[in-house]
Amino acid sequence: MEARDTRWWFAIFLITVSCLSVGARLPGCGQAQAGQKDLQRLTVGYSPISGATLPFFIAVEERLFQKHGLEVAPVFFGGSPLINVAILAGEFPIGISGGGAIISSRLGGTDLTAIGSLRSVLTIDAWAKPEIKSPAQLKGKSVAITRIGTSTYFAGLSMLDSFGLKRTDVVFIQAGGTGESLAALMTGRVDVAMIAYPYDLTAKKAGFHLLFRPSETEYGLFPTTVIAARESWARDVKNRKVAIDFLRALNEGLLLARENATVSKRALSKYTRVNDDAALQSSFDFYKSAFSSTLRIVEKAMANALKFIDHPKAKQADVKQFYDNSLVDEAMK
């Protein structure tokens, strides 16, 4: 064998060893590993683009899904109801949604269910124009949310309820996304915006003030960010394995979101397009205690969401029909 051939084979050996040791983070490693193991392709709809979805962002960016045999393609949808409709239409089997939207869908006759939860705390705050200083001044005002039926909508309802106001006392404006809600507030199109970190920091710097923070009230326990799937899909043995692998990878992302500032800020910056390190650090500090320590769904949180659902069957509904912790339990074994 010629010397150049020996050097070539030695270079291939070094690349292979490097790929294995760093988890396929080097250029070209992804192609090398793809040849070694066929990955299950999985499209996943998600919302919102904020720190609330950070564990999912981390799992994508740190290739945690590949580690568990999945090639996940994230697709943004402007609100949980749209994600749920897409799941029911067969566009993809799993989505990052809101617990309230799943309850509404299920009461409407679908078999949608929550198979895991990233947060059981409502971390969506109300930021208002400086002139709005009291709850009474909200009457007749406009409030930006992402969409009706999303967690931002339920955060708005909790604000009204805590202030002794009715749903009809304000006008909800569907902005389509958290960033869009902030933009509506900044440009004067609305009087109040239901937004989350890191967008809260921008609102504060611009002179708007915090009007309501549900996490500091009785309304705080809420299934804000859950993993949605069809019950009929999850019953299939093959699909169940996919769901369990997905939850295992997501659980690793959840752990990093609670403990690793560097990884968290890198993923958050990419998806929110916020490059200010102080804002990213503040977001990490805020969410690390808000994220659940486990992917298990909290029954009380689902029960709190059920209270806000405007449906004739809501009062008599058994909260256990809206979620299934068995996949998380199996994934964590």
C-alpha cells in the first residue's frame, strides 16, 4: 500500500473516532452516522417561539432525537388549535401544544390526548400601556394573544377572572405569535399583550408595565406546554415506540433547559432571534424553575384548565380522559 493510501485510511479512522466521541457534532459526521443507522423521520408541529418551548429546541439542536433513533423536523404553527387540527388531519402525529386546546378538542369529539408536559405553570404575563394602571381601566381595551384557545388566551382569561371582569369586557386580538403580540403592543395596535420571556424584557425596556403575572396567583398551575397525539395513533405498538423515544429525547432536553445555561441560550437565541446575552440569561433563569422536573402531566393543572373551557360538557367531564401518563412512565423506566 502506498504512503498516501495509508494516510487516507488513517484520516478516515480519525474522523470516525471523532464522530463517535463528540456525538456527531463535527461537519460530515451526520452523514456518516446516517449510513450506520436509519433514523425514523418525524415531523413535529410546535408553538410558541419563546422560552416556553426551550426543551424541544434543545433536543433538536443538540441532536438528542437522533440519539434515540429519530430525525425530527420542527414546523412552527401560530397557536395550539392549528397544531391540533394538523395532527387530526394526519399531517404529523405529535405536536407541542397547550393543555387547554387539547381539552377543547377532546370535548369536541376528537381522540386527541396529552402524553407529556413540559410546564405546568402559566408563565405568560400581561404587559400594558403605562396609562392602564388599574383593572377597571381594562374595560373596552384590546388584548393581544396568539390565538383563541391557546395558552396566551387562557392567561388572558385568568387575568380577567382575577380582576373580577368578564370575557366580554375586553377585545381579544389574535396576533398569530408571541413576537407578533409584542409588535402589536409596541406599535400601539393593542393596549395589552399576553407575552412571555424573553419578550417581557423588551416590553419593560420600552416603557410598558407588568399588569398581571398568573404564576404568582392561584391561576398559575396550568398545563401550558404539553405533548399532543391522537389516542388511536399511540395505541399502535410501532407508534407507541416512536412516542416513547420522542419523550426520552425530550426529557434530556428538559434536563438541559433546567441546568445548562450555555446550551439553553444557544438554542433560545437561534429560535427567538434574540442575541442579547443578558436577555437570554434572564430567560434561562426565569424558565429553569418554571419547567417541570418530570414530563408527567399534573392532574390538578389539567383540572384548572378545564374550568376555563366554554363547552356544555366541561362541568361533567372527567379530567383523566384528557391525558395519558403511561408513555412517560414507560419512557422513564
